[in-house]
Amino acid sequence: MVSNISRVLLVEDNPAHAKLMMRTLNEFAQSMAIDHVTDGEAALAYLFQTGPYERKQQLPHLVLLDLRIPKFDGLTVLHRIKQDPVLKQIPVVILTTSDADSDVRGATDRFANSYLVKPIDYSKFANLMRSIGAYWTELNRTPTA
């Protein structure tokens, strides 16, 4: 399997969700680096390489972003990503519990690459993450840096 994804930024404040996401994504690409932050402020610091993240890592090739996160919500983070000339090239997948039309519209208006609702059922959630892993590591292609 050839993957065009080598680094993922996971923005998720629920520890159980984060653990499941990281475990299932690593099933597809064990060499994939997954960096996890729990709030919007940390996500923006990571992406803009400021504060504790200044020049410490390469930019991610994919962002998995929850909408309901502390400090700055996911829509704010998404807006900031897609307004930046460098960061806007990074695919952003919204992974949230909200299926509200206003959230879907808000995410698509801000150029989210995908909007997925997390199932409540554990096995369905695991299957969703496996599908995401398969899609982003095996099927989808993005431009090289």
C-alpha cells in the first residue's frame, strides 16, 4: 500500500474518541505520525507553528477536526486554515457528533473537504474510522508539497 498521508493532526477533546481514531488510523499506515491536540487554540498554534509548536514539526497532510472543541470551535479553526495561503491546501475532514444542517452548511461554506458524523455505536464508529483510513491513505491523492 502506498500512502500519500504521513502526518495527521487530530483535533479532538474526547479522550476515548481520540484513542479509537488513532488506533484505527494506524491499522492502515503504521508509519503515519498522528499528532493530537484537544482544543482550537492548540490546533491553531500547531498549524501556524507558534508557541510550544514553533518550528518543532512539519505541517500535517490531513487534519481531522471536531467541531465541539474548547477555546476556539472547529468552524473557527477551519476558517483560519482555509484563509491561509499555505494551510488551505491541507485537506480538513470534520468529524463531529452534530448532524445539524447549520453545522454542515457552516463547514462546507468554509471549504471543509468532508463532513462526517460520528456514530454513537462503538463498532460503527470504528468502521467509520477504518473507512477514513482506507480513503485517505489508499484512495485519495493530494498534491505533493
